[in-house]
Amino acid sequence: MSTHLSSASLRPRSATLEDLPALKACEQGIISAERPYDHTLKPDPISYYDLGERLRSEDAEVAVIELEGEIIATGYAEKRPSKPYVASEHHAFLGFMFVHPAHRGKGLNRILTDYLLDWARRRGLTEIRLTVYSGNDPAIRAYEKTGFKPYITEMRLNLDE
């Protein structure tokens, strides 16, 4: 895989159903990267997302960045209803954020995030949310670089442990 990247040539595009096999492979990359942060995950094979549903949805945008015909970064934005007590009726939720390990640290997450934020703006969504494991410092730093700030901490207790 080439390591030379030109941001001018790396424009995100909408994913298609033809991309589904490559998208599912990227999803497995996300799961592998997140496994160390979550011992509650079931053994493989598992899946986080219904990517086909999101590809068909009017309320979601699945985006990819390709290099030499290979998908090297993915993400989605999805319109979701907000909690009834929150000021904004709907928000955009970002997920499926993945950059191939050989291309991390080169600004692809930022390019993809900007593309998905533009999608949200065009739909009048001003509140953007995502989730990230609290111990996943590289991901947290990447999101903070694009302006995200910690908002709420979800806690858990398993009485069997």
C-alpha cells in the first residue's frame, strides 16, 4: 500500500452497496482495535453496524476515502432523535470511524469528519455526538483535534465480575 498521500486527491465519497465487502472488513478492523478496551464483547465473529441499512437510509451518510482503488478510511453520520430533555430535537451521530493502520496520523480522520459535519450542516443538524472508549487515547486525541469535547461518562457495573 502506498504511503504517499495528497489531501487534494483524497476526497471522501459516499459509499455504495458495492463497497459493502470492503466496509465489513473495515468494521472488523474497528472491532479488533476496540477489543482491548471492552472485555464485554462477544467472541468473533461480531458486527457493530447494519451497514446495508445505513447505505440505504435517507438519514445516514456512509463515507469512504480511497487510495489506489482501496478503501483506507470510513465513517458515517446518522440523524438520530435526541433525548426529550435536550434542546436540539435531532443530532448527528458519528460512527464507523476507521483509518487503515498504515495511514493513521496523516489527517484522514479530519478529512472524513469535516465531510460528515458538512453533511450534518446541510440537514440543519447542529449537535454532533459520538462515543469512544475512555481508554482509547489515540481516538480521543483525534476527535479533540476536530473540536469534540468530553460530554458525559457512561459507567457500568457487572455483578458477576
